[in-house]
Amino acid sequence: MSAILDIQTSALPRRSKTDLAKLVARDIHDGAVVNLGIGQPTLVANHIPMGREVIFHSENGILGMGPAPAEGEEDYDLINAGKQPVTLVDGGCFFHHADSFAMMRGGHLDICVLGAFQVSVTGDLANWTTGEAGAVPAVGGAMDLAVGAKQTWVMMDLLTKDGKSKIVDRCTYPLTGLACVKRIYSDLATLACTSDGLRLIELVPGISHDELEKLIGLPVAPLKR
């Protein structure tokens, strides 16, 4: 990356991880059954609007997972799939790993929110490995979630550390699922992946549509009014 591009990207008005989690939480409908992937997506559970019921599922065998516990109140016998301590809401339950995957594969999840290394314009997802030496050796539950949930949303930074777009015309990393991603929530914009390409849902104030297209390097259909 050139020094000029580094200066441009470092000055961009980005959403914080907390703000991004609040946006995702805002868009989850009342009564939804949702799985949150490892990393940034786990923050979503902390920001569900008051009065809205969302039932969180964890692939290690929890239904009714609550937000992160207060500091000092962690119980490491109660963890999510990323081994982070969580809480359990009233009525929450535990079950066998096989039953959890049956829920994932059987279309019982309304939404899953995952991180990603790359997403293509038509919604192909690459999120489990970069293929480099020492990378994660297996896909885990990501493939089951990506194809089993009624909607797959991605939550990620739009650009890599060296300024390259994670939204690409065609994924170059090993794929998790084909045409499975419906929405991308990023620090710079929220986008929909469609059969016709990218469509803008929401843009961070301070960034123009033209600037967004230059950052991604691909056309983005304007927001529908």
C-alpha cells in the first residue's frame, strides 16, 4: 500500500466495535433465534434493545444465552463456543453438541452473525482460514451456520490492516459457503449482497458513495429510497 492510501484510510470516520454491535442488535427482529460467531459478533448480545426478546444459541449447546457477565462474576463452566464466559437468561437450557448442530443444520436459526476474511459481491463467504501456515486447521461450525441459518450476516472491518477491501469480486481464501451472506455490517458501511452485486443500506457520515466504491474497488448500487 502506498503512503498516500495509508493516510486516506487512517483518516476515515469509522464506527467503533460497540457502535457496530448496536447497529446489528438494532436490526435483529423480536423473537429471533440467533447465533453469534466468535470475535466481534459476540458483542451483539450486550446491546439488544430493551423490551425485545432475542434467543441466543451457542453451538457448544446453549439456548437462551445472555450478555457477558459483570467483572468478577464469571463462571467458566458457562462459556460460549469461543470459550468466553456468558450468562444464561431465565428459561435458558443446555443440550448435547449433536442436538446443537441439528438446530443449525435444520434451519432453526433465524440469523447467524459471523466474522469474515472475505465476502464476495454475491455473498460467498470465506471466514475460517487464510490458508497460511499456522492458520486454524478446520472449519468448525462456521459452514453449518452459514448454510443452515435463514439469514447470514457478516460483521467486520471493511479493510484489512494494509488497506485492502475484504469485500471482493471473488473470494481467494478457502470458502465457507456460497451465496450465503445477505448483509455486511462494517465499520464504514452496511451493505446487502444480492445476485446483482452490492447494494448500499447505510453509509457512515463523512464518507461519500464515490469514496466507498473506491475503497472497495467495485460498484455499489445506491441506497433505495
